[in-house]
Amino acid sequence: MSEDLVKIYKEIEKSPKNANLYVELSRYYTNAKQLDSALNNALIALRLAPNNSDMYVAVSDVYFAMEYIDNAEEMLQKAVAINNKNNDAYLKLGLLYLVNKEYKQSEEILMKAIQLQTHNPQAYHLLGWNYLQKGDTAMAIRSYLVATDQDPNYFDAYMDLGFLHQCKHNRLAIDYYNNALNIHPDNIQALYNLAMFYQKTDDYEKALEKYRMILQINPHYTLALHNMGWIYVQQNKFEEAVAFFTKSIEQDSTYVAAIYNRGYCFEQLKKYDYARQDYLYSLRLVNNYPLAIDGLNRLDKLR
């Protein structure tokens, strides 16, 4: 039993009718993926404080984790009925409708949350997600910007802004990813997205710099290893590329792109037997893989 869990149980021994302690225990079990125990403790909290709106939210959290969407919605509706200013309940109800692709209901709930509490960065972030799912990129960006304006440390909103601008090949993506990295400097996803932006805009040295930063955090990150190899191919540095493709394959022996690309490097280095092995291995993994077939045809012509 972990120290945190022991601490919660000791507090419950002192105050067995404190509903908030059972909510804390429920959240612990939810995080531990022990959802039956999480639900039992959330229901105990609800029995102890049946007029507390937050207790219904706590039960809904577990139902949501269990993917009992109807039950979660019922609990959140009850939470709002008891306290029509419970921002957390509105946010989670808006998220529930959003996940369930009920975009109109989601937008209505989130707008109500914003009317009740204008400084509401999470509501604006969810609203942006809602607009994005409906294909309204401009409104999504606008909502994400409000979220970051209200909360300058809103990591997820900066990531979403970076991604949307990256899709448009807009260099503002760099600024948004850097804002995200100012909040979480070691976040691999932010570093990878930024590296990919540089890679796709042919700024290979900056891309390599970000990939190296990723590998300092996680030396086994397969995509970074592969992409460094790919950049070295573009620079005709085939020996270096082989080394990184090999490291990538060591992490994932079924990574067909890395296997083919290593074969291509071997071909350029005139190590034709090694190239053939990799092309044949690619074909074993992906039947009729066109690049591997083309590679074998090139080798056959050389013969």
C-alpha cells in the first residue's frame, strides 16, 4: 500500500464522516485504474453529503472513466440542479457532450459556463475543441487564444494553437510550441512537433537540435531516431543515417520505413547485399511494399 493511500485511510479513521476524504480516496483509485473501488468510495461520499453538488461530480468522474456515459451525464445534471453555478460540473458536462459528438449541447453548456464565470480558460479551450470538431478552425483558434490570454500557463491550449498553425505551414507554430516548452521544457511531444515543423520547412539543423534534445530525455524515442536518419539522408550523410535507422529498428523491429530507409542508405553506399536484405525484410513486413520493390528492381538492374 502506497504512502499516499495510507495517509488517506488514516485521515478517514480520524474523520469517518468527512465526504471529501472519500472523494480523495476515489480519485486515488481512479488514477490507479481500480475503478470499482473508486466508484464505491465516490458513492460513500455522496451518501454522506447528498446535497453537495461536488459529490455528484465525483461520482460522474468515475462513471466517465468506466465509460458509463449516461450515468455520468445523469450525475452531472444532478450536480447542476443542486448548484447552478458549479463551473466544474458545466465543464465536465460540456466535455462529455463533446466526446459524445453532441456538439450543439456541448457548446450551449460551455457558453452557459462562460456567462456564469467570464474568466474561464478551460471552458474556452473546450469550446475551441468543439469548433475544431465542427470544422471551424478560425473560431477554434480564437477560443484557444482567449484561453491562453486568461491563463498564460495553459500548456494544452498552446499545443493546440501550435498544431493548428503547423497544419497551415504558418511559422507562428514555432512561437506557440516555444510557449508550451517554456511551461514544460522537457515535454517530448512539444519538442517533437517543433522538430517536425522545422523538418518539413527544410530547416534541418534546428530540427536535428530538437531531436537531440528529445534523445537526451528519452534515448529510445523511435521517431526521433528515425527522423534524424531521414534528415541525414537528405544531406547525403548515409553512414550517419544508417546508424540512426539501426537504432530506430532496435527499438521497433517492425518499423518498415526505417528498415527500407536503411536499405536505401546501404544501396547508396554500394553495400548491395545489406540493401537487399533490408528490402526483402520490408516486403516480409508489408506485402508488395512499393518502395522495397523499386529498390530490389534497382539492385537487379545493377546485376
